[in-house]
Amino acid sequence: QSVLPEQNLILDNAMVGIGFPSGRTLTSCNKSLENLLGYEAGELHGSSSRKWYRTEQEWRDAARQWQEPFAAGQAFEGEILLRKKDGSAIHCEVRAKAIDPSHPDDGSIWITMDITARKKAETELLQARAGLEKLVELRTQELRRTVMALERKAAEQKEAEAHIQSLAHFDALTGLPTRCPLNDLCQ
């Protein structure tokens, strides 16, 4: 198959990383994929995809994720944590599909987009939410204590008023009615 100049222009100017692995070895890719992973032009060509996974286990796990959809003739879509050339982690959203579903190891196309900033923002948002929920819980507890204290104060006030009324109407020593209740009876 010959590649048309327009196709090269599209690949070279795409804002996403595009790679064409065959048997987990990269046969070609665009500049955006090289830049995304921190490699110079041509450095990735012919290299194993293991190169941009942080661990052997993550590389194997990734294969398990895409093999089933490929075997069913479907595309794989997911988020994968990859490793740049300098060793730093990069969160990527990946879409991939086997070129020939009956022979998925013979070649596929992978479209990769850096979502590290989005993942960081999501993490910060979750942390902020957890912090807010904690503050709301603390404030709610504080308000409960305040309401309970006000209820106690109101009960004490009511009790004090009842005691004052009692003192006003009955002699504290004898318990007999004072003039106020007697005047009320005489009228």
C-alpha cells in the first residue's frame, strides 16, 4: 500500500498521537505520539510497546484489556497510564482497532491523547469535595451543639421564669399565697 501525501500530512499534523503496532512492535507513528511520550523523531520506530509502560505487569495487563475487543472485531477504548522517555507517568485516553479483525496481531491503529491535566483536575476536584464534605460535617456537628445549648438555655429560662412566678405568688418560707393571688380572688 502506498501512502498518499495527504495522509502523511494528516498524520504529521494530527493533535493526537497515532501509532501502528504489529505484534506489539511499533512499525510507524506520527510526530504527536513521539512528542507525547517525549521521544525524538524516529526513536520509537521498530521498538516494543513495552518501552512506554511503567512495568512488565502493566504491559501484560494492557494486552489483556485490548485483546478481547480486537478478537471480537471491536475497538478498544480506555485510559492507560504510560511512561514517557524520562520515566514520568502520563495518563492517556486510548482508542485502538485491529486493521484486520481476523488477525489482530498483524497490525492495529492506536490513537492516544494525553489526559494527565484532566486526571489531575479530577483528583483535585475529588480532594476539594472531600474537604468540603468534611467541613460541612464539622459545621453540622457545631450547629447541633449550638442548637442543643440553646434548647438547654431556653429550658433553664422557662424554669427560672416559673420559679420567679412562684416567688411572686407564694411566700417562700410558708408556701402560702401572697397578696397578688388573693387580690385576684377578691376581685
